[in-house]
Amino acid sequence: DELAIFSEKKAFEEDEGIAGCPWEPEDEKPIVDWHTDAYPFVCVTMLSDCTSMIGGETALRTGTGDIVKVRGPQMGCAVILQGRYIEHQALRAVGTTERITMVTSFRPRSPNLPDDTVLTTVRPVSNLSELYSQYTEYRLEILEERVRTQLRALRENKRGGKKINTKALKEFIRDQTEFLADMNKQMVDPEKVIMGSIDDSHLHSDDAVAKRKRAE
């Protein structure tokens, strides 16, 4: 019975593209080591011909610490990943001369949802003037919409003769203060940015942080 259950589970995982990822020898490092992305969601599209490729999957570290991998990639296929929250790595591929992917980043459209974007992994490899300009513009648009929504609610309550909810208003102000403080934290002064150098502040698990420090 146990063998049947194991076989059924293995078949399901392979069919769903979440089969257990085998550990690689220490001297065979993946193409891109464990990391999280700068933006909440990413769409990873495979651009290389994978006809003869063996490996090259994206490995994911689950909340329990287990390692799983998505189905083997095919040219033109894409995977949507909560890259900001799930540590992942690009596994080494053999049987091909290249492994090129295109990563498109997304954030929640609703201004009322949290935006956990960080600039840790993109700041050292970007044109800071362009990066900070785009980052500030969309973050201030979020803040603008939140303030407009709060103002409409405040005016409607006033017209309706309702008392102001001081507790809720202070909570709103605190959240936006933290929102702005995080913006300030992400926008490191250009003279303090070490181009090409990425620290481990974007990692979530202690194991990934410790492994990065050992490699350094």
C-alpha cells in the first residue's frame, strides 16, 4: 500500500511539474543561486531552444524547506512566480549551448494591496536615475489613490453626520508613513551604491543566507 501511495504521489508531482529537485554536488553550482526577486510577481519566459536540454528548471524552496522544481521548460512557455516571496534558483542545463529567459515583473494593480517591491537586486545593475524615477512615480501614484480614497470616505462620513473614526484614521496615516519610509530606504544615495554588488537582505530563509555567506 505504501509503495502504491508513493508511486501515485510521484506520478502526480511529475504530471504537475513539481517533482522533488535532486541536490546537486557542491562543485556544480546552479546558473543563478538561491534568491528572491525585487518585484512581487514575475513571468519567466524561456527563449532558448530546449529540444535537447536536460535540466534548466527553476527550483523553488517551499515554506517547509523542501525543494521542488517546475516542469521542464520549453521555448515560448512561461511560468508565473511570486518571485518576491519564494526563494528560487535556475538549475544548470546540459545538452544545449545557452539558457536564455525573459523576466517580466508585475505588482498588484489595486493600490489597496501591499506593494513589497524592493530594489536590492536591481539597484546595483541599473541606471539609478531611471530606476528611481520609475519607482517613485508608480509608488506616489499608489499613495495618491490611497489618499483620494480616504478623503472621499472622510467627506462622505462628514456629510452623513458620522463621527470621525480616529483610530482608523491614525492607522491609515501610520501605514502611509511606513510606505514612504520604505521608499526612502530603497532609494539609496547613488554615491553609496556599489554597482554589481548584491547583499543578502532580499533572502528570506536562514539557510540561503548562511550558504551565501559561506560562498563569500
